[in-house]
Amino acid sequence: MFEIGAKLIRIQTGQKYVIESVDKIKRIGSLFKKDTWYSLKQINGNVDLMVRDDEIKKLFAPIKKTNYDHIHSMDMKELAKVIMCPHAMGDDCEEFAKSIGSNCNECCLKWLQSEVEEDK
């Protein structure tokens, strides 16, 4: 139901948590049935919880992921596909990329991997 890294809010207290791990653990007294357990870490706090699947649905609500959260979770290759080319200000990006012997996606990836140029 929930993925690792998902942020949740405890309905009763308003405390915010992030899911650190999801485990399938054999149910006590059963040979075959397993329960899903979520390991939660409190955001800006020191409380860790282990919560079973049925409890998490009753006691917690997901915190909606913002566009910033989504962008922040992207790796460089994913981000290079969606950002505007930093070198092609006003020019056609593909045309600029061809002029340097690359494509736009590779150009953006190289830029993301390069050191920051300080403002002068």
C-alpha cells in the first residue's frame, strides 16, 4: 500500500513520519500467513514505530507529495530529461546540442554533473 520514503501523518496527534522499511513477517501461530509491517521514523523527532498494515490504514494518512518532493527524489538522468537546457538561452536546444556534438539530454546531464559556477 505505502512505499519506502512515503510520508505519513498520524491522524490523532499530527506527528509526521517517513516509512523506512517494509517487511513481511510470519504471523505468530501460522505456518503460511505473513503480515506486512512498516518501520516508521518520526520526522523532526526521535520516535520509531513498527506498525502492521491494518493499523497503518486506520491510524495514518498519507502526506501528499508536492512537485518539489517529486523533483527532489529524481536522479540526475531523470532530471536531465525534464529540465530546460542551461546553455541554449533563447536558442533551439537540439540545435545547440548538435553544435557541441551531443544531444539535449546528454548536455543537460553533463551540466547537472558539473561544478557550480559562482555568480560574478
